Amino acid sequence: MKPIYFKVWVAAFALGTALVLTGCGKHEKPNFIYAPEMHYSPAFKAQEVGANRMPVKGTIPRDYQPYAFTKAIDGPGKDLPNPVRRTAEVLARGKALYDTYCIVCHGAQGKGDGLVAAKMQMPPSLLSEKITTWPDGNIYHVMTMGQNVMPSYAAQVQPQDRWAIVHYIRALQRANKPTPQDLAGN
């Protein structure tokens, strides 16, 4: 009795295998092509002409904020007011980011005596009269676009964090030259 079940099982297995294998053949012309423009699309190599299409005019990438100023430093500061309020949390965030990105060149007090400064062109002191008289927007602009040997930090530091760094730089400047009100504790 067992041999009959075994023979049936082998026959069913062989029939199933034959059906599966007949469906695996290469079909040049299928009966129905759902999306012919995708099925017969031209193949492009990455460097061929026409492979890279320009985006539609006026479109911007997601999470991108356009920056209207060029690399020139001739006065974007007047048009860039600091939108971030100075609070203890903002100053703490600015200090943390300053200690991450700026301290290596500008030093802990902003004097331009960071560890990297000895190996390359010395960066300007953030306590100089030139920079203390700059509007906040000029400092933000230099962090965004870069200047001289300083690269742009727009990719590393978010816009609101750059404004927090500006607040911290202003705190360093006031600590270096306190006003009589600062000394009186008012």
C-alpha cells in the first residue's frame, strides 16, 4: 500500500516541477505590457548627455532655505537682523556649538589663538574693533558663506544655531570689554 502513495507523490512532484519550469522560460513578447513607457524606456549611462535633467525653474530642495546674499561682505548685516532671542538656553547652545566648530581656530576667548591657528594663517580676533562693530548679520554671513581661509559652515550648522553662536560671540565680546552697567551688575 505504501508504494502507491509514494508513486502518487513522485508523480505530483514531477508534474509540479514541470509546470514551474515551463513558466520560467524567456518570453520575448508577453501578451500584455502594463506600462510600456517603463518597459521599453531608453537606458542612460550616468555621464551621458541627457542623463541629468535640470530641476524645474523656481523649485528648491526640501528643507532648504534660500540665502539671498552673495559671498561679498559689503553689508548684508543691515538686512539680516538676528531673529533669535538671547536667553540662557540660546547662549548655552551657542557656547556648545562654538566649542565644537569655532574654538579650534578662534580660541576659547575668541582671540584667534586656537590650536589650528599656529599651523595656518591666524584667524582674526573676534574681539577686534572691526568685528565688535559689525552687525549680527555680518557675523552670521561669514559663518554661512565663509571668508578668506574660513570655509562655509552652512552645511554643518543650522541657521538658528548660527544665530545662537552670534549671541555667544557677543557675550565673549562683552566679557572682554564690560560696560559700567555690566560691572555694576545691572
